[in-house]
Amino acid sequence: MGYKYMTYEEKDEIGVLTLNRPDKRNALGMAFEEEIITCLKDAGERCDAKVIILKAAGDIFCAGHDRLEIVNRPLSEIRRLFQTSFNLMTAIRSAPQCIIAQVHGIAMAGGCHLVAGCDLITAGEEKAKFGMTGLIYSYNCTTPTVAVSRAVPPKKCLEMLMTADLYSARDAEAFHLVNRVFPDDKLDEMTLEFAKKITKTSKYAIYMSKQAFYAQMEMSEWQAYHYAKEMMAVAGVSKNATEGFTAFLEKREPTWDESTVF
């Protein structure tokens, strides 16, 4: 499938989605976000890939939303833009694949939101930067706050909002926004190796682990345990868990049933 603002390819159970609007610093707009949603839904329906790496072309990972789709636009248009942004975050959360944001440059405002909404994040040690920069324009990063506040401590999230500063990859790792920091010149290679570790398990296990994780986060502890015990029971009778335990006991490599993720 051809795309205007991005590219997508799959190889060896790993998909690579590349933001490809470097002349606009990969700024997100409604059409751009709709392309990403379409791509993720298609990849999810086919489910040939177990992991999707989301990266970007050019020097900037993503400079946020295209200001021209906000400034002097009617309320209804701006609302549609951010409804599309909400739809994109929902598509990332509901995708059966583990989605890794690979950040090589600045990810600010909506770009930071896109990154924080992904399941895992890798970053280049020197050039990657993260920030919620809306207050520079007297414009609160409200939607990025949703994803970022669920990834980092509340006080740090509020600091990011109030200062509009950019934080280094090491800073972001320290306050738990970033999972792994790699040398800039090895970011592609080492993120790919990170992704390959995840592909060793079954599609079913990746999907169930991701969905159960996000579901229990919204529950009280009591509710989460009741939900979790049911998920453990359901997984316990699945073909792949049975195969995984049997292979371990027989001291052999498992052969996964990849016919479906569900």
C-alpha cells in the first residue's frame, strides 16, 4: 500500500513504520495521522509482524501537530484534528503488535505524545530530546499529558508541561519515559535487536500481554487481581502456553501456533 506521508515495510516478523515528512519536521496533521491509523489497522488485521518499530526520516523525529491546522481554524476543525489524534492513540493501544518508538531526534508536543503512546521507547543518546512544549505558544499540551502522565511521575509530568523544556534521552530514561538508550550510530541496529527479542514468543502471548497490561492499569487493585486471575486461566489452556510449557519440560524449542493472535 502506498502512503503520502510515511512508509511501511515488514521483514522477519518486524514492521518498520517511518514518518516521512522531513520538510515539515514530520509535523502531524489529520491526513498524516489517518495514514498511520490505516497502516496500523492493516498490519493488525494481517498480523504478519509481531513488533512494529515507529521511526522517522530527517533530523527531527516529530515537531508535534502542524500549526497551520490549528491557527485561525474554526473550533469544529480543531476538534476533528484532535479526535483523529485520539483515534491514533487508540489504534496504537489496540494493535496486536508491540509498538516500539525509535527516537533519533527531537520529539516535542504531539511528537512526544506519539512516542509516549507507544508500548516501548528507544532513543539515541545524544540527539534524542523529549518535551511538551505547548506553553511556549500559550497552548497547553493537554492530549500529550494523557500519555506522558501515565508513563512518568506526576511531578515530572507537570514540570515538563510548565517549563516546556526539552529533556535528553538519559533524562527521559531516568524518569521512566524511555526504556533503552543506545548510541546514535547504533540506534537502528540495537532497536532491531531489541525488537527481535520480543518476536521469540508467540503472537498470541504478545497480544494478550499488551491488552491485559493496559486493561488492568485502569482498575483498582482488587479489580485488577480478579481480572488477572481470569486471564491467567484463559492463557493456561491456550495452545501456545501448553506448547511453551511442554517444550520447556522436554528441553526443546517451542513451535508456536501462529494461525491467530486471538
